[in-house]
Amino acid sequence: MTTLKIHNIETAPEASKPLLENSQKAYGMIPGLHGVLAASPQLLTAYQTLHELFTQTSFNEEELTVVWQTINVEHACHYCVPAHTGIAKMMKVDDAITEALRNETPLENAKLEALRTMTLSVVRNRGNVSQADLDAFYAAGYGEQQVLEIILGLSQKVISNYTNHIANTPVDAGFQKFAWKK
């Protein structure tokens, strides 16, 4: 049962209407998450802005997927794991990467595994990562910029994952085939 209202363009607060119209144009629908976030125009704006900024980082599609999905799985987000499975498919990310992330198994690519491991360390340790974690991440070919970009991705995912937990947002029809449970 949904505990927060899922708005559409007609029911949303006035300041959220153009944001939902942008979602409709971008996705051909209004994702349920966006409908929930619309109750707070500021939070919907923050989420959409963080999403746009994170997609403009130094990370490629595979790396974006690793950060997003690692956090989604760690936070046990019933909505975001299937959504990002579908998004990864649209981004043409190898299904083996997506399945490993969904199943919490190490990635075959050592650099991507280092990214997954560092993302988990940031999340689990609330940013209090060890020098050994940083050194291993840097040894894999990443740098300080990417550490900070993980924090940007985490900021976006905290908004979506926590909102979905509270709202119990139903998975959008297009992503239901990718249902997931921890």
C-alpha cells in the first residue's frame, strides 16, 4: 500500500507541474518516483538536478550503473533496482554487470569492482572510508574526482531510495519485469 500520494500533472503543486511535464517529455511517462517527489517541488527539483549532474560526471554508462545500482541494492530499494535494471538495458550496459550488481557478487572487471567496493565503503561507513580503501580505489585507476562523484551519486540515490521506502512507490509498468527483492 502506498503511503504517500503519487501526483500527476493535474494534482501536483503548481511549482511541480513544469517538472512533471519535463519528466513526461523525457521518459514518455511520469515515473512514480517523480509523482511522489512532486509533493515537494524543492525535492523534485533537487532530485532532477542531481540526476542531471551525476550523468555529466567522468563516469561512463557502466560506471554510472555500478554506482547507482550498488547503492540501490545496499539500500534495498524495491523501486530503484528494477528501474535501474531497465535504465542499464537502455544504456546498453552488459547484462552480466547488472546481474552481478543485483546479486551482490563481485564484478569481473577489476576497475568496475574497485568502483563497486569503494561505493559500498562510502555508503556503509557513512563517508568514513579508510586510507586503504582510497589507496585501492586510486590503484584501480580512479582519483579524487571520482570519490567526490560517488558522493554526488549517493546524494541522488538517498533522495530516491528513502522516498521509495517511505512511499512504497509501486514499480512502474515498464520495469515490473525486472522486479527484485533483497
